[in-house]
Amino acid sequence: MKALTWRGINSLEVETIDDPAILNGHDVIVKVELTVTCGSDLHLLGGYIPTMRAGDVLGHEFVGEVVEVGSSVSKHQIGDRVVVCSFIACGNCWFCKHELYSLCDNGNNNDAIPETLWGYAPGGCFGYSHAMGGWTGSHAEYIRVPYADVGAFKVPDGVSSQRALFASDSAPTGWMGADLGGVQPGDVVAVWGAGAVGQMAARAAVLLGAERVVVIDRYQYRLDQVQTHIEADTLDYTRTSVLAELKEMTGGRGPDVCIEAVGMEAHSTGPDYLYDQVKQQLRLQTDRPTAVREAIMACRKGGSVFVLGVFGGLVDKFPLGAVMNNGLTLRSAQQHGQRYVPMLLERMAADELKTEHLATHIMPLDEGPKGYDIFKNKKDNCVRTVFRP
């Protein structure tokens, strides 16, 4: 089958690899209909996640048709249209029983790598380096889905595949940020990043009853999407002081919940950006935490900061004093998607959650390297590139 593979830093190639096969009774094989790029994939492309190997297949957000079913699968049959959670979870370990699915003890077969990096091993993720299990990704014609009764969900007939696609990762990730960030009716919520995950976090905050939601970014086309499709306010951080604006909006108190949806390659207009970029390139730190710092400094006393952006290791100049002295609650996680996907599909069916606008560029998998170039470099107002294998 054809697949889009990582060949080295900023190098991708469409090549022929072996078709997947059922290896366990709980597996299904899915024929991929749509698979989408993600901002976290750019960390892999740029070499910021060091556990990639030439030939690894990228991609972790996808929707498709079940074409083969393992003997122990009970919830799926051939012909089902399914969306699959990007994180792989067994459903039976202690963490899965507590709905901490991305921390599954059985979803990652490469424990030694993440235990060395982070102390413990999170669960596995499709197409996201050998630190996350070395699983084959979804930028391919077919994919093996382990623990299919836990991680694959039948798409309702009234929901298009293009809408359901974002229930694989972007929508549950964003919803988790608002949910575990503690958004309550009447809150003011600030979201850093107007990409797909940031937009989904903002929409979740709106649906959870926030009185005001503000999304911060520098790309006007993404801010336009927020205003049109998410029904939230926007700030362009290149044109104003975000901290001053947020204080003014809240009568000097600050947002109740701040959600960071940018990650390890954050940009800013201040001198801290150059500082962070130099230290990252010299490997004196692994990540640029500009947006995290600002979210912490913006949050009201006693408020909540949730970090959705992907980070791989160590950061510098972290404002721990602000966290402690202002009584902040700081949380983060890879997405516990199995907790949210059924509810999100219901909201999609009810037209409460619309995601089609995120798929700004749709193209064949053969154009995968071009699609990533458009996505990475924000060409042609690209929010997400979607591939049709």
C-alpha cells in the first residue's frame, strides 16, 4: 500500500510499504478515507521529537471503513464507518478504568524510551515516534487499529466524514482542555492558538457556558474562522498587549481559565522569542514555552491554566513563582479521547459542533509532501491539510 513516510528532518516521501494485518483478536483493519495533518506532526517533521526513524509513517487523525475484523471484536463489523481516537488504550488497565486513556499502561510497547525522558510511559499514539509506541500512522491506505472496541467509534449516518474526522483528535483534545481546565458557566476563558485544537477548545468553552471566550493568534485568516465558526472574540498578539487587553476585558481580574494550544514551537514578538529559539536550536532547552508563560501570567489569582500544546522535554524561564504565589491550578495531558468522542459525535450530529471549515486543503495522499509544505508554512491560508488515500 501507499504511505507517507518520514525520511529525515523536513523530508517526507510517499512510498510503498506492506499492508497491515490482524495481529491480535482485538484488532480491526481500517481502509482510510480521510487523514489530516496536525500541528504536533510538525514537531516530528522539524526534528524536535528525537525518536523518529526513517520510514516511519506519519498521521494520527483519521476516519475510514472497517474492512477486516479480529475474532475478539464485538462492537464493529465489516463496512462500519469509524473515527478512531489517536491515542491507543486497552480499556482495562488502572488508568483506562479512571478514564485517563492517554496514560494507558498497555498502549505503548516502548516503555524504556519515555521512562528515560519523562519518568513514566504514557500510552501509545498512531504515527507519533517511537517514544509513543512506534505505531504505524494513518497517512496510508490502510491501518491496523488495536483495541478497536475501545478506540474506534461508529460515525452516525448524518455526520459527514469530513466533520467526523476531527473527532479523532482535534475536537476531543480541545474539549479536554476546557473540561479539565474547569470551565464553568459565566467564566471568561482565554485560548492561545487559533489552529484546529485552539478553535475546538474555544468552542468547547462556549458550549460549556463561558460568558466570554477570547482566542489569541497572529494569523488573520484563523482569527476570522474563530469569529465566524466558533463565535468567540479574538486578539492579534502582534498588534496589542495581550496581558493588558485581557485585564481590561475582565475588570483587572484576569481570565478564569487560560488554555495553551500552541506547543513547543511557540512564536512571539518580544525578545523572549529570540532567547527561546537560540536555546532550542543549541539544545539547551527542547521547547519554546512562550505561550505557556503568557497564559500563566495572564490567569487570574486562583484560576486554572491547561496546557494542550505538545511539549517534549525541558523549558527555561518557567514562571513557577507566579503559579505558586497566585494559587494557580496547572494541568496538562495528551488527549483522553475515548472519554469524549461519543459525546462529540452526538454534538456533531446536532450541529452544535462543526469542523468542516478546518479542512481548508484536501488532496490525494500522493501529494503528501506538498500538503505538509502548505500546512507548515501557512501558505494559501491553510489551517489543516487533509489527505484522501
